[in-house]
Amino acid sequence: MELEILWTARFEEKFKIYNGVQDFVVCKTAEIAKKYKSNSTMWSYDLEKLRDKSFGAIKAYKVPVTRSDRLVFVIAANQLTLVDIGDHDVMDEYSRMPRLAREKDLYSSRKADQWFLEEIENYINEPKKYLKERSIKLGDILDDSMILSDSRWLYEAELNEDWIQFLDSDQSRVVDEILRSLSRTSNEIKTIFLMGGPGTGKTVVLLNLATRLANLGRAVSFQLNPQVEKYLKRGVQRVPGVNKGFGPGVTVLIDDPLNIDEFADALRRARANKCRAVIIGFDPLQWHERKMEQKFRQICENNRYEFFPLWKCYRQSFGVGKKSHSVLERIYGNSSRFIHEEKQLAERIETQPYLDLTLGMEFVDQEGRYVVYKTQILKRLEEEEKRVRSRIDLWSHTPAVCFVFDDELIVEYRKLVDQQFKGINRVSYPLSRYREIRGVEFQELFLFTTKEFWSKVNEGEVGLGKHLWEKITSLHTIFSRPKDSLVIFCV
């Protein structure tokens, strides 16, 4: 059934005089409609419900439409009824309405005006038309700063733990296709590669596969690192088969193997233990060891596998992701482990398909900020601290901010930064321990490094040893962790 969109007389009157937010209401209503279309049975689980007892059986919800405005609506079966709009107090105002008046308003609801429904349909088909238009030239991308916004008000549902299980239509299609593939009988182990850049939903797809397979009575082993396991267990659904191991008839799902050798070992163990299937979600650019590209090519040549790419990024904003990608492109374009030009060229040809997978990502959120500071470090640090503290949407349930320090700077700067950001929910890591934040998300990330190292990142260097190559390419992992803001201090 299609979602029917209604509005009440109360909403219609306020909406038509509420100048400046109509387009935002279209966006938010369309996003809700897309969720219904992608999964009509579980579409509303990540929405914030109003829990006032006076509502009785009425299922009332609220979502943000701008920094200060909220939309209130009611859900009943396949009907979405827009009932009120206003500032933060609108939820309290609606709950304080006399019950008879509220019910009368609901019973008088009618189908939303055709122009409004057409705008919603246009947004669903062409979202970029209604997201804030950004005219960004190549010169801006390569400049040191891109400051759009550090807020994600159109995507506040991500702050809700229930968001962990949400799939968009493309991700749902991938899950369905993989399940259909697994249902086909075969005498050999089914091998499936799920590839995508950071934030494209590989872990969420694996979680949904694990849940649906477990519900079908299949033996499941879901291989996760401790940080991601902790994150997933914040959700409303259980996480089946966490690190259960390999065995006959088991479907093994592996999230983000640490390196190519761990990846290859998992395939060998799955075969040796006569597993039914092995599904691996990964981003090859987060593997940094020598000969990774050759090893992965050999694995692909020696195995029959199905390949599913993911391209759409919900988890990271454009302003962070696009700038991170420009740095990544410079790293692989200007730096190399080899001195001879022929070997450098061969290395770039080997790496290009994996680079394309990341550079081809589409960002749903057009906000985000990326800043590099090279002067007045203490002043800029104080300004950034005040900005972070001013965010009214700063997470409290999990660390909101991550500090990463170049190992050469950790003794000198860590104490200073920790004191400056005292009281903010945060974590700190030396750059050499970057693997510990793989798969973990933060609202903001601050990298403190030397000017010399940042120069090597941007200008490039060839003949890099193992340690320096890993240090430079590990920035792909580090830069993919923040959702809203990435700030780099070169000291």
C-alpha cells in the first residue's frame, strides 16, 4: 500500500503562514515517505514518539525540520497525518491541547494539497533539487577549508539508536538479492563480497542479513570487532551470532577484516569448516600492507564469488567526505612505495578500482565542515572548543568527539587538548592506533600532526617505507570516522 499523506486544519493554517520552512517540511515528509516505501512494516521504528499519556492510543511523533523548528505528525496504518509545526515548544503545546479538540482536529484531517504531494514526489525522485544547492568549484575542493555546517538537522534520526537497523531502498535491494542468492542450492560454499567506501552501510547490511537469516532458523556467525559490536548492541534488535565461529552449515558474515591476510584466512577457514556461505563487507583502501593489491587480485581469480557494491553515504556529510576524498586522491596520486616510475604506475593501476569505489560515493547530507589550521594554534583550538560546546545536538550516549595525535606530538599536546575540552564526551588515540576506531563513528574528529607530515601528505613522496606508507594511507580510515566536522591542526 502507498503511504497516504494527510494534514489537519490546524497544521494547514500554521504551515501556510510559516514562511521559510515549507521546503524543509517537504524534505522531511519525503524522507519519512521514503522510509515507508523501503520497508512498510518497520519504517517507523527510528522515529521519536511523543510519550505523553494524554495521547492514549494515538501514535504521535516529532522530527526536526530546521535548527529550531519541529514537525509533529500522527501515524495510523498507512496514513501519515501532519498535525502541527512550530519551535521546540510545539510538542508541549500539542500535548496540552484538550483531548476533544485534538481528536476533532484529527478527525477533520484531509488529503494534503496536490502541489504539496507533487513536491514530495519530486523530492523523492530528485533529492538534490531540494537539498541546499551548493556551487563548489574544484578550486574550493582543493583549498584548505570547506565550512558548510556542522549540523545534520535533516538527518537527526541518525542520533536515535534505532537508526542502526535502518536500510534505504538500495541497501534493502542488496539484502534481498543476497538472500535470494543464498536460497539457491549449491554444492560449494557461497562466497559474497560486499564492497563500499566508508559510511555506505556495509555493517548495517550485514546486520540485517544476520537478523533475517537467524529468523529463518539459519545458523549464523557474525564476526565483529569489539567497538562495532558495542555500537550495534545499542540498537533495539538483538545482534545474532556475534563471533560464534565457523562450522558446518553456518553462514559467516564478516565485517571489515583488518587486513588482506585476515580476509584470505577467513575464506580458508570457511571452506575448511564446510560453512554454507561467507559474506564479507570491506573497503580495500583500509588495508595498507605491501602487495595487498596483488593478493586481493589472486583471491578474486581463485574464487567464485558474487560482488555487491554500495555507493550512497548516509553516515558522513559532503563537506567532510568530499574533502577527505580529495586528500585521499592526492595521497594515491602523488605518493608511492616505489621509486621507479614503472612500478609507481603499476601500483596506481592496481589501486584505481578501489579508489573509484570511494571517490564515486554519493552523499545524502550536503552539509559538513573541513578546516586546516597552520597558524595561531592555541587561539584556533579555543575557538573550536567553544564551537563544539555550543552544539545543542552533541551526543551524550557515546563519544561525540575523537582526538587523534601524531605519535610525535602526543606527550606535548594531549594534556593541553584534554584540559581544553574537559567535560565533553570524547576519546583520544595516537595515530599509530588508528585501527581501534575502524567502524566507529563520531560527530567530530580533530587530528593533530606536524607540518612536515602534512606537507608529505599533500605534496607526495615516493620510495616510502612500510611504516610511513601505512601512516599516510591510514588517514583514509581516520578521515572517514567523523560525520559532521573534521579539523586538522598542523603544529
